[in-house]
Amino acid sequence: MQNIAQTAEQSVGSQLAFQADVQAACNGDAEAFGRLYGEIYPSLYRVARYSLRTPEDAADAVSEAVLDAFASIRRLHNAEAFRAWMFRILTAKIKRIYRSYAQPEQPWTEARDASCAFDYAGTELHIAMAQLHEADRLLLSLQVLGGYQSQELAEMVGGTAVGIRTRLMRIRQRLRLMLEPEKG
């Protein structure tokens, strides 16, 4: 019982420290922003990585989002909105990169091939995710990896919570069909 109380106290203390860092960052404290970045980076990168084609694009999206956030953090008025604010900035960067996908890619060369390390982890899932529409991939990534609820997603991307839940259910069904071996 004492462990549960200690864990709850640590969680509240961690939350208060996070909010204090947000306030300090809003007042120009670069070290506080660095601590916030360290805490939120894994979540930002996971969403970007599963939304975009390459690890490099994901890293670029996160870097650009963090730079924009650092430049404009003084305009953030609600410390509790920091995470959602960061994901909105990241979403804008991901959408910009999506638009660049429509442009022709650079030709593939042996030097470029040798410089890229292939990550075999989750290959089937990654291939299936890549087949989803960009907006669907982003929405699913924000829910699964970012931990956002349907109401929060509705506020971010527009629409209703019920509409978002329905859309996510359909996205997961399409993904499941892509990943399941054919029966018969």
C-alpha cells in the first residue's frame, strides 16, 4: 500500500515539475525547455517515424517541430496544453513532408544505399502502415503512439470524437486485413 502512495506522490511531483519547466521555458529558460524536450522527444519521434517513410524524415520533422516550439514557446499560455501544442506543431511538419513526397525523389545510388541502415524490426507493420493514406497513418500514430483520446484528436484534426473513433476503427480494420494471412 505504501508503494502505491509513493508512486502516486512521485507521479504528482513529476507532473508539477513538468508544468514548472513549461512555465520556466515560457519565460525564456532554455535549460527548462531542454528538459521538456528530453521528456517528450521519444513520443514525438515514434509518431513521426510511424507516419513518415524514413527515419531521416522523422528526425527532420521532430527537429523542425522542436525548433519552431522553442522559437514560439513564449506564446504558449497554458502549461497543461504543452504536449498537445507540440504534437500540433509536429503534425504540421509531417504534413509538409507529405507534400514533398509528391515531388520526384532523388535517384537511388549505391552510395546512398550503403549509408542507410535497414531496420528489420516491425517490417510487415511498417509496410502495411506505409500503404495507409497519410492522414490515416498520422491519426493512428497520434492515437496509438501519442496516447491521444478521440476528443483530443477531434480538436487537433477537426471533426467529432465519434467520427474520429469510427475512422480509427476503419483504419485498424484495413491494417488488420493487410497483416492477416489469407485464409482459405
